[in-house]
Amino acid sequence: MYGKRELTIENVRNRVNSYDLFSYYCSPFKAINTRFCSELRIDEYPTCCVYAYSNKLFYKDFATGDSYDDIGYIRTKYNVDFFTALSYINRDFNLDLSAKTLKGVPTMQFFGVPDKSINLKKYVKETSVIKVQVRQWEKEDKSFWNDKYNFTSKQLSFYRVYPIKFFWINNIMYSCKKNSYGYYLGNRKGIARWKIYQPLQPRESKWFSNINREDVQGVTQLPETGDTLYITSSLKDTIVLRKLGLDAVAPSAETTIIPEDIITELKTRFKNLVIFYDNDNPGIIASNKHSKIYEADEICIPFKYISEGIKDPSDFVEKHSYEELLNVINTQKNERQKT
């Protein structure tokens, strides 16, 4: 007679898939690529999602930068080690694998037979197709960009920022609100990559996009080589630094890790990488994390400006000047060189 199979990750994977694990243990999760509020911390806005990458599912918290696979999520949620997380799955999904009984933990039952493999095509949404109708620059547009940041329409067009009248997401047309813009990041895999920005609208309708971690903002506008490349939080900050004569790019979102192959290529072109993220909690967490991954230096807007509501380069020039911002950057550069 054969004994029970051992409780190993391989035997767990052969019996239950990631989609079922996230559905069971991540209470707010309802659909892949759909954002929800974190249950791991106090979360006022939907800042988390479960997404597919390289045929696997991952949990991503865009506010903190934390990312976990299914087992990592269980370990984090219950503050347990790897084997205990497997024991939870074994118990809750009735896998009948050989393992020690968990003491003091109420038994939960899972009714239903899980698939041995997951067909991600069944769950993952296709990349949205976004189209826009560009219009002429108007006085309101020039006033918005020029009064705040001293951007000209020529500078914005260089970064392929365009005023738009309408946009379509998967052939559904939306009329643009006042001061609406499209950031064009090029065509990849036959799909035009756009970020729609409506700065005067509520948070939930301010941004729409079909870009991901492979779409790095400002990368096509870089010179072939240079001394220092700043990695910022947004395209606005990238343009601000460009006006100071500094080279800069921005990931698709501040917490997004730029793919290794892109970072490696940028390191062959620039002598130094410096992260210049927002001086707030998510920005500091992401900066500390990414500086280690990229092997880059870090700077930020000094804390003395936080009381003015200033946390990034574009905030700074809106309330002060480009000359003062350059002085802040050079001061931190000199301090880094002393250490």
C-alpha cells in the first residue's frame, strides 16, 4: 500500500492553481487586472490588483510597491513561514497530503475539485486598445501647462503630449473633459500605447492607460549617451528636469520596476543612475527598493518643503523656480560626492 504524498510545493501545484488560491485567500480579489482595496493594510483607494505575468499570477500593491505570488501572499497575510502556508492550503483545499496538524487553527473546508493547471487566457483581459482624436492647442491648455510649469506646446509635443477631443477604449468613445491630454508612448506589439490625462477631473477619471512596465516614459527622447540619468515619478517631472538640461525618464508608475533589460541598456549609455521619486511614503518606499535593484543613487525634494505641499520636481517649480530646483539638485549631488 502506498502512503500519502508529501506536502511539497510541487504536489500542491499539481492539485490547485493560483487563481483559486488568490480567490480563496485574498478576499477583495474578484477578477484579474481589476483594482481593489488592500486587506493587508488600511487602504482608502483601490490600489491593489492580481495580474498575470509570464503565465503566472501575482498580487501587486501600487501604493507600497509590494508584490507577491500566491504563496507569498498567504505568508504575508497570516505572518507564517513557507511550510505553514502550504499546510494551510493542504487543510483548506482538502488535498490530503502528508503534513503535521496545525494546532489551534479552526478547520475550514473547500468544496469543489480544483484544476491542476490554469488557463490564463480564460481570466486575463486582452490589452485595451486606446485611440484618440487630437485637437489644436488652445489658450486654456497653454495656460494650464505654462502657468504651472512653464512648459510650451513645443516642449510638450517633443514628449508626444497632445491635447485631445475624444478618446476610445476598445471602440467605446468618450468625450474629453476640459484640459484633456494624451501621452503617446509609441506602438508595441501592434498596439498604440497611450496614457490619458484629465488633470481637472476626480481621481477615478483622471487617468486611463494601456501601458505597462515595458513602457518607459521619456526613453525615446534621451540622447545616445550622457553622464547622469534621473529616474522620476512622472512624465511631468521628466520634462521639468529636461528644461534644466538633465536627462530623465519615468516608469509607467512610480512603484513599477523597470525591466532588467531596459535598465541594463540604460547603464551602457549613462554613467550614473539617480532615483528622484516623490518625497512621500509610497515614493520613499519605492525609491529605497528600486535603488537597490538598479544599483542607483537617491535624491528627493528636501523635507523642509513638505509643509508647502511640495513633494516632487513639478510641484517645486510650480511654487518656486527652476533655478532654485537646480540648486537643490546640485546641493544633494555635492553631498553624495562627499560621502
